[in-house]
Amino acid sequence: MLPTVEDARKTILPFISALKKVPVDTSSALGRVLADAIQAPICLPHWDNASVDGYALRAEDVSQASINTPVSLFLQEEVPAGQTAQKPVEKGTCCRVFTGSPMPPGADAVVMQEDTKVISGGSVLVMECVRPFEYVRFRGEDIQAGKQVIDKGKRLTPFDLGLMSALGITQCQVYEPPKVGVIVTGSECVEAGQPLPPGKIYESNGLLLQSLLVQAGANPCVFPIVSDELKDTTERMDQAIHECDMLITSGGVSVGEHDHIKPAIKALGGTIHLWRMRMKPGKPMVFAQLRGKPVFGLPGNPVSAAVTFVLMVYPALQKMSGCHSWDLPQCVGKLAHAIENQEDRHHFARVRMDEEGLIRLAEGRQASHALGSLILSDGLLGIPEQTRLEAQTEVRVIRWPRLGDF
Ligand code: AMP
Ligand code: MG
């Protein structure tokens, strides 16, 4: 019996490992995968500070203050953002502060500007009682110095980079992103932009796979189209595997006499670990190793290439990129109508999910060459062999990945 998709992943992933670590400036680290965890070198906030515009004071001085019994405090100085108080706040005094101003020594709370009135003679009337520590943001209340704030294996987001800046960090260690070669095979394939002779097709997989690789955070390297000749296929694969960390081919993995990917891998001394899975579309996918590097031979039909990329290549790329998780992004919803799979292999249907979480088959043909329904879909619904899923069944959809999903 052919392996399931799960079996196939278990075969593939042990052959994949992360590439080397490199230092990078945080200013160009967006989307890179962190290779060394980040520890906070300082506390955030760095010191106790005011959370509103107002007056720093001693809460006990104004514990009885109200609109009818205001308390007058002597205003001794003003601490704008970026400066520190020159004098401690003592009994009966206060200090003008603004959001973010460091708390003056001696003060333990802040009264909001709206609850005060400045009166002549350099005093402030406080018209509201204030509890100790009111409107104070404490040193380290957000992040304590020494805490591990970002785990190794995380793809860095804008928020991670903002935090690193707040901590004064300008550089971090990330993993080198995989350089992935893409070889499109097929004597019928012509690149868009060229004349289209009879019998030829504009090929779609070069740009489709290149774009999926960019979304996955990898560096794609697309080679010129290879004709269905063993010699051409072997030479191009030999070149690509030297230049890249991983190789993806499209087409030429079926049983026809013009399918040269497997013979080329063998001719180059590679090892084929997997060929064909119990899935639709994408059954004939190949996984091999060539010169110690992973090779994915994807089927030529564009939907099969997209589906096998997401289900098989994507997790491998995440692992090779050093990500701590290589699970596929999923979401849960309910079927709007029944869906049946009468075949003896797992079907990955292209589906849409609406705002209410209702899932339906994407419009158009569910066929491995049908790009029309692929572009209307939000993801894939797996339907096990010989299974009927009734309307309203709760199901998980594998969402098409986007940049930064992991
Ligand atoms: P193959 O996997 O080479 O047997 O091809 C299966 C089907 O996919 C055939 O109809 C091919 O013409 C088509 N095909 C192969 N490669 C591409 C490509 N790069 N773009 C679009 N269709 C392709
Ligand atoms: Mg072909």
C-alpha cells in the first residue's frame, strides 16, 4: 500500500536540518528565523514612570482630597519627557510630570491633570483622592532584565523587532534561509511572454513555486525550463544541487517514458526515499537526496504542484529554516454542504471559507490541472478515502500559507 501523507512527512522530515547561523542587524531581520534566544538586557520600563499627564505626589498627602475639600500642594518643578527630577517630592509638594516622565524620588502616585487646578503662587489644587501607586508604571513590570523574551526558532515579526529596539538590541543571530532551486521540466512548456507554437503551453509552475518559496521565507533560484531529455534533466539537476540547499522540480515524475526525474536522480548517484503517496492530487511526488541535499520532484499539473508544495515542501522548508514548528496553518469551520470522497486515496479539495466559518468547495473544477478553482480557494480540506462528510460537520482547513505564518 502506498504511504499516506502523514507517513510521507515522517519519511521526509528526518532528512531535513537547519542551515548555519548568521548575525543580522535587527533593521533587516523581519521574517528571519531567530537562531539564539533573546534575553532582556534591561528592565522595561527602565524606571518607574508616570502613565498620565499630571502631578507626581505622595498619595498620603491627598488621601482625603475631593472636589469640595481640595488639597493644595506646592509645585516644585516640572519634569518633561527625557529629563529627571532635581529634587525629591516631600510632604505637601508635587512635581509636574507627563506620560513617561520618570517618577521623582519621594513620590508614590500621580494625580491626573484633569483632577487638578493650578492656582496663583505656584501651587496646585488636587480635587480627587489618589491611592498609592495610582498612574505609576513600575520598572520591570512589563519585562524583567534577564528574562528570555523571544524564543529561538521564531520567525521575527514587527513586534519582536520593536521589542528588541526597546531593549537596546541592534543585532541578533538568525538562520540562513534555504536557497531553493526550481527546475521546470516538460518539452511542451514555454515561458509566458514568448510566442506559443502549436502543441505547447505556457508553463505556470516556475513562478507559482517561486512565489510560494518567497512566502515561505526561502530564497528561490529558478533555472531555465528543461526539455524531456534525460541528459538535459541530469545536467540541470547536477548544476542546481551544487548551487542550492534544496531542489524542487516540476513534472516528469510519473510512469511515462518521458518522465526523467527519477532516472536523473539515480544517474547522479542520489537516493530516492519516496515515490507516490495515497493522495489526490499529487500522487506521483518524489522525495530524494542528492549530494546530501533534499530534492522534491513535484508533479507537473499546477494544482498537484501547489498542493504537494504546501503539504510536503512547506513543512520541510520551515524545518530547514530553523523554525520551531512546521505544522501547517489551519482553521476550523463547518461544512456548508456534504462532501464525498469515493476514492481509495485521501482527497485534498480546494475550499473556500466565508466570514461565518462556513466551508464550501471552491467554484470550478476540482481537477489537478484546474487553476481556476485554485485561485478561488482559501485552503485545502482533507477528506479521507471512502468517506462522506455531512453538511454542518466541523472540519479543519489547511489554510494556504502566508509570509510569517510560522
Ligand atoms: P507531468 O507531471 O510532466 O506528467 O505533467 C502532467 C501535466 O501537467 C501535463 O498536462 C503537463 O503538460 C502539465 N504540466 C507539466 N508541467 C507544467 C508546468 N510547468 N506548467 C503547467 N502545466 C504543466
Ligand atoms: Mg511532463
